[in-house]
Amino acid sequence: MKLLTFLIACLFLSYCTPHKIIQVSEDYFDPKTIETTSSFDQTWDKLIDLFAQNGLSIKLIDKSSGLMVSERALLPSTIELDPGKLKNPKAYAVSPKVSSATRNKPLYYELTGEWNVRLKRSDKGTLIYVNIGNVEGKSVSFDEHENAIVYTKLCPNCKSTGVFEDMIAGVIK
């Protein structure tokens, strides 16, 4: 009986433990700039191929302004274990996390966003600016009957990890 009481007390205390929201560190930023010696036309063609090979539909494409925007797509996402150290280093986006005494979990699940890519001619070749915009994530809360309620919210604090941008740099160079 004492063991059962102890276990119930531990369970109760774990629910009473304050949860702290920890924002993404300053190690991630948007937009990322990539410079290549390839011509504007070569870079443009490679980017279109990259989007197609990765299943990213293009919502807006304007070669004269160098602008390419993807349709909203699922962003493989993760949290930071420590500042600058990702739980999943292959993820495209990092979300703030909720920290409690027992575990850390993402503040947002199933992140989606639009990749914005802008190309500019330069003296040395082409400059590529990449960022994710309109990032949304699902957040879960509970009502007074402990029913889960899922909200989709904008996530202005979610950031790119640089993995997608590194993939672009690898294909372009």
C-alpha cells in the first residue's frame, strides 16, 4: 500500500512540475546566402531539378526576378538537446521545446512551410538567398475533460537548420 501511495504521489508531482518553453538558440538564422560561380541560368535549372527530385511543388516561379517559392510542404523537424546541438541533425527545421522535469518535447509538431529562394546575378556568378516562410506547426492542449485539442499555429520562432540549404549548395557547386 505504501508503494502504491508513493507511486501515485510521484505521478501527481510529475504533473505538477512546471513546464518551461525553451526557444531556439541563436545558432540558426534565415535567410542563408549561397554563392556560386555557376551562371544564373545553370543555377536556375539545377534548382528546378532539385525541387522536382525532392517532391517540392512550385507555387510561384519568376525567372526574371529570380524568385521561386514552394507550395506548403512538410518540414522534417527536431528540437535542440543543447544550444546548437540538434536531436535529429538531418531535420530541415528546429522548433522551440517544452521542458519539464522528466523530458523535453517539441512545442510544435508536423511543421510545414514554404521555401523561398531568390537568385541574383553577381560579378562572380550567382547569389542564392534561401529561407523558410509561413512556418506552421500543430500544438496540442487539453480541455477540462482531458480531451486533446490540436491547433495549427504560425511558428515564428521555428528556424531552418541549414540542411536544405546545404543540399542546395551541394547541388549547385
